[in-house]
Amino acid sequence: MVFNSFTFIAFFIIFLILHNLPFSWKVKKINLLIASYIFYAAWNPPFILLLWLSTVVDYFVGRALYTQPNKHKRHVLLVASLIGNLGMLCFFKYGTFLLDNFVGLVNILGFDYHPATPNIILPAGISFYTFTTLCYTIDMYKRRGEPVKSLLDFSLFVTFFPHLVAGPIVRPHQLVPQFETPRNASRQQFFDGLFLLTLGLFMKSVLADGILSVAADPVFSSKAGLSALDAWTGVLAFSGQIFFDFAGYSTSAIGVALCLGFILPQNFLYPYAAIGFSDFWKRWHITLSAWLRDYLYIPLGGNREGTFRTYINMMITMLIGGLWHGANWTFVVWGGIHGFYLWIEKAITDRRTKKLSFLADVKSSPVNSKAPIAQSLLSVNPQFGLLKALLTFFLICITWVFFRSATFSGAWLLLLGMAGQIHQAQPVLATITIIKVGVIIVLMLTFHWLMRNTTVLQVVSKVPWWTVGIVWSFMLILLLLSQESGKSFIYFQF
Amino acid sequence: MPSTPLVKSALLAIIVTLVAATSWEIHLRQRGVKPDFDNDADLWTNKRKMVYEPSDQATVILGSSRAAYDIDIPTYEHLTGKRAVQLSMDGSSPRTVFDDLANDPKFKGKVILDVTEMLFYNNIPFMLSTPAENLAYYEKETPAQKVSFTLDVPLEANLVFLNQGFFSLNALLNLFHLKDRPGFQPDLPFPLEFNSTDFNRQNRMTDKFLIDTSLQNRVRGIWMMVNGMLPPPIKGKDLVANLQNLKVNVTKIRKRGGDVIFIRTPSSGPVAEIESKVFPKSEYWDKMIAATNCKGVHYKDYPELSDFFCPEFSHLSPRDAMVYTKHLVTILKTDKNWN
């Protein structure tokens, strides 16, 4: 089920009441686990079996990885876990993609091969819960932390419904200890949680679905070339839509968990206020980028194997990060462009660091006619921060074209439109739609810039209660008016 | 971080929201707006699931908006003793859904298929998109969506402001009419009063629409504009292939014990003239009946069906719909031996 639905509202109210009844902690955990399975089954009941399989296998494999003294057997267990988890992910998510590419390659080589296309349903959240269980088994292999003591706690770690389907991707040490100790939400946590849940639903239903998708969808589904105005409006609308949709989900998930007394990690920190791409990836889908850093980039060697390998490792990580998002080469290209941006940024940073080191040496010498220049290079000019952030946002918007387009030809046509190369194109967006998108995007960028070093709850704690109440009611009223219920989140398809 | 109790903020938010929502609801009711249902994929799906009832207990009604306005469901059900399962979709071709029923091995029922030629014989994307979306929703409906629909029904039945087409945030923002660029095709500006949909997917014009000629003229203008935008009608080999496809589907349904009857609901004034000119009865209706070997009830063939006047030239008023349905049922029983 999705957070923005009547079903979830009813489910959550019932569960909140149940969770606050005077049961033992173990009973509460069992209720929470059953509720989480109901939450997942409400999408497609048979796929519960897949979740159970993944949970049970990785619990026992994780324990064995930790306790097994024989290095060779530990390797075998790790490989088995990787093959099991990634194999399952590959089959369901990439099965058709791999087959299509194989058929394409074989046909190019001259063989006439046209198998029937399998109808593989993608289980909701498989990319997320697979990564969650993988980080446990890898941590157990490296003996980072202790194995989870009970299958109940491990099942909850994997299946805890707020984060199950679309993250945040949690690490064992972030969540398991919270299940091991009895807890109830304090009054502050409960109301903080409700506020975040409202904010998340507002971002998703009102902004993403209600306003921005109305502009993004016709632009990205257009088969004809578009004017620069339509093309840019659609791409900007999607840049907002994907943020509000995904950050809205994460915010709702964090809020729901908080209402139950559990704390999930932040997943977004105003990414469109990022200055540069390293900064962007510390602010966008934080738990995924951290996972890729810790379980892919660093094991590949990270930046410890020299400059050339650093660049290669960076690109591999971004390409796989792109592929994680979907079974299409456009996602790989999206990841590749981000990898390219990171290359450029790293090259500039490395060169600047060398220059600064040189000038720092010069500065420290008694006769330094270059001291004023060195000073200016050593200091960071805050006036340029906003410009750099806008430049970063602009370049990220280019990448969203590949992320959202179904085909390369569609992406290329849209890019041509953005560059003003399509003439006499038929308009596809109403003037009022363009204005709505413009207002929302400007407000979004302003909000991101002002909030880039703080959080919503920190701001809420400093603002008068009646102001918070008015803002809260504004969000609730617009939620009622938007009447956009039940649309699934974009990241559910990943 | 100092703790700030949000309890007062939450209470204020709830009070303000309830007052705002209640005020808005009262305001709309004072304007004469009545509750109705969003004619969405979930409502359509709810009806689609009913097609498997035995054919002596239910009849599927399929077509475009005319079938939804002109066949009065309570009248039909009262006279026939059968449930009317309304699957028609406004502004859409019924062919996609008819294909789906024909290819559904579990469907063995009877279909009254209404023909609005400009939609029935066209494959323009906008005429096919809603049926495709509704079918996709039906096929993939999740347990959570079923529960949401069940919870939503009493809300939509009782709250006027829950009308996505006219009172959602987007619809309200779109009331700020700004000049669009030349060449932009806006959504068709149907007035709120033109349509009210109930839980059975019965469409009805409101009383206000029936007495307000400016609203009727607005809709008439829309039909004239739409007629001017359509491509030339299919002819020759394309028409033959089209009718052949229809015949195949009729045959599939009949082989399973079901049946299909075609109807052509009334139209008036310039709309009827254009339709007669572009889709002559002898070239389309008569050929379709011959090709499919089906029975048909064309309004022009029966005096009791030919005298209706459509307020906006294309759909019957609620009162005329009851009369039309009564005559239709009589003709189906006595003249067509179709029960």
C-alpha cells in the first residue's frame, strides 16, 4: 500500500492504537512484523514468500558468516549470499532487460532468434530490501558488529514497513538496537512524526502529483519535438517532481517511524542547494549513495589505488548506481553522466588543491608578492555559492532527461528542444501550467538554499506554535483539495 | 535542541482544516452542487468485475458517453429485472473494452453496444487512452486499492468538494484563464453542470444545465469544435477490416453463450446532420449489422425513438433518458426478441 491512500490512513490508525496498548515488547514486535507483512501483501500477496525467503536465508547465512572460522567457507557463504540476493534482484528486475539485450546482440550477429517475452512482475521494493539484507551479510562477513540475536528482530530490520518498499536503506546498527530495547514514542516524537508525515504527503500528493506531473508527463511522452519553453518547463517540472515524490516518501517514512518511536536516517538534505556533485550525492538519496560508497566504491579500492583507479572506481559506482534505478540503458547513461561530472569536479578540485598547496608554501615565504592572490584563492567566496548551486542544479536537470525518458531518441529530441533547436513546435503546456511550475521551482530552490544547513524539525522547534499550526493546516487543506490519492511513488518502480 | 510541543500546533491545524473544509463544503452546496462520483479507473474497475454475473441476471452496457447518459439504469433494471453494468467511457471508443470482453474466456454475458460513429470508427490516441488506463488498472488492481475504493465510496457519496474534475487544487488553479500560445489544444471546457455521475456510472445533466441555454450553447460549441478536429472517416479496405474485427469479437462472445446487440442513441440538430453526412447510415450502420450478423436498434428506424431532442444536440436529458430506455427495452423484447 502507499502512504497517500485511505487504506494506509485506516491501517496506520488501527496499528497506532494496537501499538500503544499495554502488551509486552515482544508482542508489540510481533504485531509490528505482522503489520509490516500486511503492508507489503496489500500490494501483491504472493510476493511475501520472496521477502520471507530473503529474510530467513540471510539471517542464517549472516550468523554463519560471523561464526564460521574457516576463511574459504566464509568466502563460499558470502558468494552464496551475493548470488542469492543479487540473483533474485537480477531475475525480477533485469530478466527481461538482459534477455532483450541478448536477443538484440544475437540478431546483430546474424542469428534469427525471437523468444517469447517473459511476463515478469517486479516485486515492490526488491531493490531496497535486497540491499538492506546484503549490507547485513557483508557486515557479518567483515565482522562489523554482532549478528542479530533473534529472527524476529532481523525480520523487523528487513521488513519494518515504513522503510520496506522505498527506503531509507538502513544499516543493521541503525535499526536493530531500536528493536532490542522496548520503546514508545514520546509526545514530541509522536507529533514531530505526524508533522513529517503531513509534510511528506503534501510534497507527494500536492506538489509532485497534483501540480508538477501535469507538466512533466506530456513533455516526456511527446513524440514530436518541443519548443525550448515547453522542454525546459517539463524538465524543471520533473526535477521537482522526482524530488518531492521521493523525498516526500522518505519524509513520510521517517514521520511514520517516529510516531512509533523509531528513528530512521535522513535520506535527503536539500539536494538542489548542493554546490557541486560530491555535495549533491551527500544530499540526494543519502542512504543509497552511502551504501554504494561503503559496499562498492571502497571495496573496489576507493581512492587508495592511485588517481586513475579512483576515477575508474568512481565511474563504476555511478554506472551501477544508475542501473540500480532501472532496467534500461538510459539509467546507466544517467549514472554515467553523474560519474563524468564527478570526474570533472575531482580534476578541478585536485588541481586547485595543488595550486593552493603551492601558494601556501609561497605565502609562508618572507618575500611574497603573490600573498594577496594566495589569500583570495585560499578563502571561499560565499557570493559564488548560490551561483555554483544553480549551475549544479542546471547540470543535474540535464541528467534527469535521461532518467525520465524511456528511450535515447526521446531524450535526444528533448535535449534538442531544450537547446532551442526545434522550430515551430506545437505547444503542449498551458500558460497557467508553465506559471505553476515556475513558481514551485523557484520556491523549491529558495527553500533548499535557505534550509541547506538545517532540518525541518530544527526550524519547527524555533518557530512560534501558531505559525507551525497555520503552516500545518495549509498543508492539510491543500492535501484535501489536491484529491490525488493512491498514485504510487516513482521509486516504487525501482 | 529545545523541545517544542507540537500539540497546540496540531490542534490548531485540525481546527483550521475542519473549519475550512466545512465552509468550503457548505459554500458549494449553497451553489447547488450535489455530490457525485469521479468517473475514474477505480469506479470503472468496480463495474468491470460485475460482468461475470449470469446473462439472465446482468447486461453489459458499452459505448461512449451517450450510452452513459441515454440508458437510464434504474428504468432498465426495473423493466428487465437485470442489473445494468455500465462500462461506457466518455469521449472514448468502446472498441478496446469490447476486444477485452471478447478475449476474456470467463465472459459469457450479453452486451448492448452503443455506436457513436466518430468515436467508434476512430483510433485517435485520446479516444483510446482512457480505456487503456482503465483496463490496466483493472488488471493490476491491488488489495490496498480495493480497500481504498471501499473507504472512498461513502466519502464521495456525501462530500461535494470531492470532485477532482472541478474542485481539486489543480482545477481551481486552472480557473485563472490565461491566454495560451497559438496552437495549444486546451482541455475541453465542459461546464460542471453538464454532468453528474452516480455510483452506477449513470451520467445525468443537472437541472441547472437543462434550464440554462448559455451552458447548453457552450457544450454545443464544444461538439462543433471537436467535429472540426477529427480526421476523415475510415472507408474502403480500412472499414472492411474494422468491421471484420468487430465480427470476430461478436463471434467469440456468441461461442461462449453470450450475445451482442448494437444500438444507436439519438442525436439532434447540427450534430445529427454532420454525423449523417460523414457517416451515412447505409455506409456504416447497415454494413456493420450485415457484417456482424447482429441485431440493431437505430433511433432513426423507430418513430418512438426519433422524436427526442438533445439539449446540447448529443445527449438526452434525464427525463428523456427514462422514456428512451423504456421504449428501447420494449423494442428489444418485442421486436428483437432480445432479453
